[in-house]
Amino acid sequence: MFGLFSGASLPWRTLVKHLEKPIASLCLTVGLAACVYPSSLAQGFEFASNDTPTTSVQFLLTQVANSQPLANGTYLYGQTPERDQLGAAYMVFEVNQGQVVGAFYMPRSSFDCFYGTVEANQLALTIVDSYEQTIHSYSVALEPTDSVATLGSEATPVGLEGFHSIDGLTENDQRILSTCQTDFQQRI
């Protein structure tokens, strides 16, 4: 009798063993969603005079539209995490209310200015060749730098695909940025 029972439960144990991690992941996801979702929904409810909650889709859309992946400020990114490495490209730029102006450069070389916009998942840029004055469209993907989610208009820490964030601007970085800001102020 025990042999029959243990033989019948062998496929069951194998199935449970294969599904153990996916089920645990599902439970964790549902638990986290239950913790996070009510607090984010609370921002989307308005209470009418009779105290019945009504969802405010407009409010939620406004919150999403106002969120910016990159906060206003100046940024320096490089293909390497160290400054002034010969052969490496760098990107210095300023973000102001979703508008971007800056330059791509290589140390001891020329630079090309760009302007554009910060979008949900990329920088959509227009690059102006410094020699030929030709215009080229270019985008740089934004990627989260940590897994912390934010609500409202708070900026989520992001990086640029293929680039490393570098703290602070040198005098040369500032000079390059100022030149591009002067040249393209009317575009932003």
C-alpha cells in the first residue's frame, strides 16, 4: 500500500519541485503589488461630497506626464568612467524642463553640439556636425541605475546606455557646454 502511494506521489513531487520557484515568485510579486498598489491608487482617488471614491484618470495621466527620467541639471557621461581618456567619447549636457542641449566630444579633439528632448526611455537628439553643419538624428537609451520605483514628479535615477556617469564638470566641459548653449538657445 505504501509503495502504491509513494509511486503515485512521485510525479506530484516532481511537479511541485519544478513549480516551486515560479510559484514563490508569483506569490512575492502579488505581495509586493498588494503593498505598493493601494498607496499609488490613493493618489488617484478624489472623494466627492458624498464620500464615494471615484478614480481620476486625468490625475494619473498628469502624474505620468510630469515625471521626468532626468532631473533638471548638468550631466557628464563617458564611454569610460574616468575623465579625459584618449579615444573615449564623452557627453556633456544640460537638462531644463525636458529640453536638452550639449555636446559629444573626445579629449584633444573637436566637439559636436546637440539639442533635443528627454523622453520616457531615451534622449531624442539632433546633432549638428561642427565642420559640415549637417544635422543628424540620434537617440541614446535611458536605463535605470537601480530598482527603486518613484511616484509623482520625482526623477528616477537613470543612466545612459553605453555611458558611465561622471561627477562634476571641468572647466573645459563647461566651456564646451556654454558654446553649445549659446549656439542653440533658440532651439530649446
